[in-house]
Amino acid sequence: ANLKQIKSTINPHEFDYSKYLRNNGIIYTQHLHSSKIHATGTDNGFVYRIKRVKYDIEKAILATNASSESKYFVIAIVLGNNKYVGSDVQTLFSNAGVAHILALSGLHIGVITILLWFLLFPLDHCNLKQLRLIITLALIAFYALFTGLSPSVVRSTIMVGLTFASFVFFRKNSTLNSLLVAALIILVASPNAIYSLSFQLSFITVFFIVAFGEHINRLAHTRYKLLNYLISSALISIICTMSTAAITAFYFNSVPI
């Protein structure tokens, strides 16, 4: 073997790939020609099966007659795989301030939660509301595992789970406590997640939304529901932009409005 130490970049403020690898316990690299790599044995474990299903779904989407842009977009927002989305498209979404649509985030978990909650509504008529909560949470947890357990997805899944648990056990829910518990669980399982941009943006954004939640409700309290919705949406957008401005400026050299 001819191991080579991975060197740090020398340009200031450039992403330090070697530091990122060191944080994950990787210090040396070794180049191997593809002809020297041989697969041995088989893997029929649960994680492998999930990856196989995900791959089959991706192939099925690519085989449709939809336009390439549409297929790539669906793969990105459903499976969390944006490798097909070009850098120019990602830049457009980033400049528009909606880059989180292309990467799985709390937005997707929220949409799926609402959809599942609606579809399982008949269980309420059978006095099985707790079962409705449990099934919804189980399916959300499976989706998080299915899509690769990104920090933002795990955060939103844990927060939804704790909210549902408060209903099941008749406890008062605290959004801030749920957020901090989610951060604790993620960092205990993977301490290096704190270096993840997804982790930083997700938790900082939600923290400030929670911190200013009461003020938003007070300012968006009029007798017109549509006006309340518009005011709250505008205020949340401003809070999200300002709370993440420093990080987005540092990583992307721009601040999307």
C-alpha cells in the first residue's frame, strides 16, 4: 500500500476537505484501480434492502416519459438525491431562497405528516386516535431512514415524534424542548454532525422561529385570517433570512432574500 496523508487546503475561507475527513476519522487516502476491487459475499440486511428499493424507485422515475428536469426534480424532493440536479439549477434555487426544496428538510416531513394524518382520519371514528398517531410517526421514521437520515430530516422527525408523544401521554408539548432533544440525540449518535451545513441551518432557523413565535402570533393577530397568514409568512421569512445570513454569506458568499 502507498498511503498518502490528506493535506489541508491553503486558500483562506475555502472548504477544508481534509479537516472534514479528519472529523470523520479519515486521515490517509489510497488509490486503487477499479480492476483491483472485487465484490465478495452478499448483503441482504435491512439497510441494504432499503437502499435497493430506493434505487429501484429512482430507476422507475428515470424510465418515465417526463422531461429530464421534471424527473431530476422529483428524485431530489422525494428521495433526497440531488446528484442529477445541475449546479446552475441549484444556484437558481439558492438565489431564490428556496434551496431547501431540493434537499430533504423539515418542509418535506411536514407535508408527509399532514398527508398521513389526513389519510388516517377514519381511525378517529373508531376511537383509535392514539393508533393514528403511532402509525403516522412510524411511517415518518421509516421515511427518514429510507432517505438517509440527514440532520434536518432527523430533527423534524424527532420533533414531530415528541409532539405526538405529548398527545399520547397527555403531556404539554414544548417546541423548544423538542428542538434541543433532537439536537442532543443527533450529536450523541454522530458528534460530527455539528459540522454539517444541514445541521447548522436547520437548527438555527427553527430556534429563531421558536424564539420569536409569540411575537409573530401577537403581530399577526387581526380579525382577518388572510391578513394574519400574510403577516406571519412575511415575518417568518424575515426571521429565517436574518438568522442564517452569516452562515449563508460565509459558505455561499451570498445572502438569499
